[in-house]
Amino acid sequence: MVLVVEKYGGTSVGSVERINAVAERVAASHQKGERLVVVLSAMSGETNRLIALANEIDPQASSREMDVLVSTGEQVTIALLAMALQKRGIEARSYTGGQVQILTDSVHSKARILDIDAARVRKDLEQGRVVVVAGFQGVDKDGNITTLGRGGSDTTAVAMAAALQAEECRIFTDVDGVYTTDPRIVPEARRLDRITVEEMLELASQGAKVLQTRSVEFAGKYRVPLRVLSSFEDGPGTLITHEVSDMEQPLISGIAYNRDEAKLTIRGVPDQPGVASQIFGPLSDAHLNIDMIIQNVAQDGTTDLTFTVNRGEYPQAKKLLVEIAGQLNAREVVGDDTLAKIAIVGVGMRSHSGVAAKMFSTLAAEGINIELISTSEIKISIGVNDKYLELAVRALHKAFDLQEKATEERLEGAKDD
Ligand code: ASP
Ligand code: MG
């Protein structure tokens, strides 16, 4: 018997009507003889609503209580789906993250999964039941409820699939797959039939919202076959593949962006061993996610360091950096929270040069100033003022011919340095 994990996102379970529609889909797979674990998000808008309630009481509410609060959204949808399945004559059972024993660390609001005890789920499956699991949540070793970060239900699904060695993990969402870029910005954006795990990882971590980054990491690490599909229409979706054949890969597979970025610069830090660790150690201890880091050495024996953080974490990061600057005798700390990040991603970059040059000349032609640059083997990302975001994404999508199907000619057409 084939074991499959299906995950339905917030829009797909956004109303009783839609939950009934999910039940129909699940019932159909069940009748085909598949063993099913279904992971659900909260109804769309619910997690935000809960966060807003907490903010009315205390914007600095403790993260432990925030997790107790926001994890309730998923408990509602799993119970409703289990009822909808039972109404259709299917034996179903819903479980919270704690009940399934999704064990996490204790970093509230962005906990990491350490282990899953799938024994209980297995027993239910053997008895022909559909198991419905609350996404986004887990429990730490002391029994505290934790959550896995926004969009964390994807990670629950992939982790369940890994723990159960499922045949496939299907992520049902409100779009029919992974696109070359956000169709709301570029209407010509195209659905990709397949994309490699590495590319998906870069796209997700650079801002593509379709999958939580952690879920892609899990899929890569445990080689979980992953597919993104629409819950509203039938179609093949996008397969996240583990095999890489550079030959068949387009130069660029996709463009991701993130509007919610900020940058911080610490100026006039003594240029000596240990300084970077004195700066980034405390930031990391505070669980702040630092991205692009740029260091510039001046001639006077000091150095400037610039890095980006998520806009939401900007005030906290800035406060901490000011303290660090005091300890290091640095000259000043400056920041800007109107940054946007854009990344072009493609495994084809590995074997072709000239990609960065093409990216920069495209932006120059539009008069867009690049504030930061960082690269990996298969990604080039830049920071620009957020007012240029749409323009930049459109121009790059066009420059790299992403609206058309990738062809061998295009690979050859890339200019060499
Ligand atoms: N409900 C959570 C959120 O809105 C988790 C998820 O939907 O994946 O972020
Ligand atoms: Mg999501």
C-alpha cells in the first residue's frame, strides 16, 4: 500500500465549504487505496488574527504564550476535517503536534524539529484510518507547545513524510505549482514542471513563499519526493527533484524577492581577528537571522560591516548592534529598513559565466542602484531600495527569457566574460 502525506494550506481550508472540498479529495485518494496522513494549516488569516489579538494585550507578549495561542488555529482545522471525513464514512483521527510527538527544541516561534515518534500514526494507518495532523506545531522536551515559524506546516508535512518514509509528500496550495517568479508582479511568469531541491532551497530562502525553507531542507536531507500542486484544480504541479542534470537545466530557473528586508552597517570597527565573531555571535545568540554580509576594509586599520536582517527583526538587531558597537569602540551604527532583496537562481549558473554581468547591466539600464550583492554557486542576490522591486523583477524576468520555455540555444546564448 502506498503511503502519502498531503498538506493543505490556509486558503485550501479557509472555510467549511473548502474543508468539505479537501475531504472529497482525501476521500478519493483513500478510496484509491492510498494510506494517508493529512497535515493542515490554520484557516487563512487565522494565525494573523491571533497574533493581532495578542498584540492588543501586549506587543511584547512572551513567545511561550504566543505559541500556546497561535497553535490553536491548526487544532480547529484538523478537527473539522476529521469530522468531514467521518461524515463520508472514512475512519479518521486528528492529532496535535504534541500528540504525534513532534519533538522540537525550545526556541519558541521558530522551533526546529528534532524527532518524530511516528508509532502512533503507523498504528492508525495500519487500521485503515486517515490520520490528520496539525501543522506548524510541536512540543519541546518539557511539554511546552512550540511552533515552527510562519509557513511551518510545510515543514511538518515533509518531516512526517520523512519519518514515515512516505512515497510522496504533496503540498496542496492556492497556486498550481512553483513559478519562475511571482505572477502578481510578472503576469508572464511560467509554472515550472520541475526544479531541483537546491534551486528550490535558494528560491525559498530568498523569499519565494510557496514553501517554507525548512521544509525544502528536510526534503533534501531525507530525499523526500515533494510536489507542489493546486487544491483548486487538477494538474501535475511542480516536482522538486533530487537528481540534477546540468545539461537540461536552464541558465536561470527563477527569481525570488523579499520586500521585508533591512540593512545595518557598523562603521569603524578595529580590523583584527575575532571582530566578526564578536559582532555576529551575539546576534546569532539572539536568534536573529542574518543574511548578506559585506565587509570593507578601510586604509586606517578599521573595517565597516554591512548585513541584512528581516525587517521585523530590524529594531531588535539595531539595538543589539549599538550595544556591540559600544563594546568594540566602533564609530557608528547606521541602518535602513526600506530594503528589498532580489535573487536569480539556477543550477545552470555553475557552468556558465556572464550571468552576474547580465544581471547588473539589466538593472543599470533601468537606473536601479544596487546596494548589496551576494552570490552562491547557483544564486546571485542583490539588495535595492524597495521602491525598485517590481521594476527590477520584471526587467530581470525579461532579460533572462523566463517567460519562454528554456532551450539549449539560450544556454549557449549566455555571454561569456
Ligand atoms: N498557520 C501558520 C501560518 O500562518 C502555519 C502555516 O500556515 O503553515 O504561518
Ligand atoms: Mg504556506
